[in-house]
Amino acid sequence: MAFESFSALVYMEGHGPYVWTCYGAFFLLLGLLAWYSVFERRQVVRAQRDQQPLQTSRQGDSSDWGRSGEASFQRIQSSHSETASKS
């Protein structure tokens, strides 16, 4: 075993307070980063859900959608396609 006792592990010949403070700061910041990432992701998902209009089925019955094997896409305008079509 590297240390004689648990107190020797905590004290580490005088370096313990520095080492354990660094470990504490690291795990605190790691936890905050994980929490903030989840928080931001939820905000982005919520904003995208709010911006996306509810789409109604063109076929009338939504249970038939996807059974025909055809994909349904909606073309949108982008600034690049408008610039390319003008020149």
C-alpha cells in the first residue's frame, strides 16, 4: 500500500490540502459542465420544437403515412439558392 493509513493519504506529507482542493475543483467543474450541457440541450430541443409548425398529413389519415414506401420532403428556400438563381 502506498500510504500507512487513511490520515496519511489525506495529509500526503503536507500536500494534501492542495491535491484535494484540485480534485474537488475538477469534479465540481465537471459536474457543472455536465449539468449546463443537459440544460442547453433541453433549451435547444424546446426552441426547435416551438419553431417547427405542426404538419398535417397530405393523405388525410396519418396511419397510412409511410406505408407506401415513399418519402415526403418539403423544399425550403435558402439564401444560397436565392443567390444562385439570380445570377
